[in-house]
Amino acid sequence: MKNLQEKVEESWQFNALATQTGIYNPGHEPKEAFLLLHGLTERGRRIYRKLLTAIPEGSLIIAPNGPFPMPRMKENKMDMGYAWYIFDRFEGKYIINKTWAISCLKEIVKISNPQKLPLTIIGFSQGGYVGWEAGLEIPETKLMIGLGCEFRAALFKSAPPFPLVAIHGSHDPVITPAKAMAEIETLKEKQIHCDWHLIEGTTHEISTGVVNQVKEVIKKYGT
């Protein structure tokens, strides 16, 4: 009888039923749709509340929680935040990559936007990293706005079929403006344009200045 340690692990691929929570606002006779993607350990409800005033009234808004729960321990209770993927920054590798999250987002938009309204994706931090890649898989995507994130130039095989806009805090200690700008310069070398907006006095957050800039960008690109 062979030693169990000699046995190589197998893997299975299958379609499974899954449930994902979040905020859904169908709007009133909407002309466009918005997909809001929160940051690490946050929830769809938070980014929805932050950006609601920047989004045209009556729009269809989808703000899901990420597929991976992240327990947050507080003094007298445990609540739940979520992640879109799990990245080990010490080892520089993914523990869980973005594939599952992108697959979930495709299904969520398909279910929530049957009218196939033009879609703007707005992602903060980790939500920004996954947002543009999800946009490539969602045909309705017309605009991607990244807040406090990088558009990793090495991951772009070609220019996406929608505009990229980066909005960044001048005092962001998590993703510094210099780091984010370096990626944008590399994108330019690949003939990929990205609008850049620096918000003075803002750290790694969705500040009032960020919200106001999001509103202006949405107006600029229209329906």
C-alpha cells in the first residue's frame, strides 16, 4: 500500500450555486448604470453612501459586497467586511486571484442590468484593481474610474474599449501618487490614455473632494 504522502492532490472545476450580498438600486427610468466596488475589508453599502450624491438621479446602481468575507473584530462584537481577492504583499503573490470576483461581477451585472444600460464602473482601492479587468468582461462598460488605486500597466495587453480615469489623494500613504503616476506613464508608452486627477489634502479615502471630482468626470463623459 502506497504512503498517503505520495498521493498528488487533484482539482475539480464545476459550476456551483453562489450567493453574494450587496446594495441594488434599480433607479427610476434609468438611462445608465453604475457598478461601485468597495475597498479591502469594506462593504458595498459604504461606497454606495459615499458616492450616491455624485451619481445622476434615477440611475441604476449596483454596489455588491466582495465574494470573500473578512471578519473584523471589535470591542464587543464581530462584523464582516469583504475582499475581491487575497494578495500576500509580503510574498508578492495571490492567495486567491481576481478570477472568481470577475466571474461574480459578470453575473451580477447580467442579472441586475437586463436592459444592458451603458455601465460606469467606479472602484476604490482593491475595487479599482479588479474593476477595469471586470470591465473587459462586461460588454456594457463605457467608463472606468479608479479611486486610490493603480492601473497596472503590465496587465494591459492593449487599450481597453472604454476610457480610464484615475482620481488620487495627494497624501495617500497606501498607494502613493508617485507610484500610481509611474504606472500611468507606462500606459502612455503603450499608447493607452488615462485621465489623472490629484485631490489635494486627501489620503487613502473617498473624501468630499474625490466625490466632487467623480461627479465632474461623470458629467464629462455623459450618458
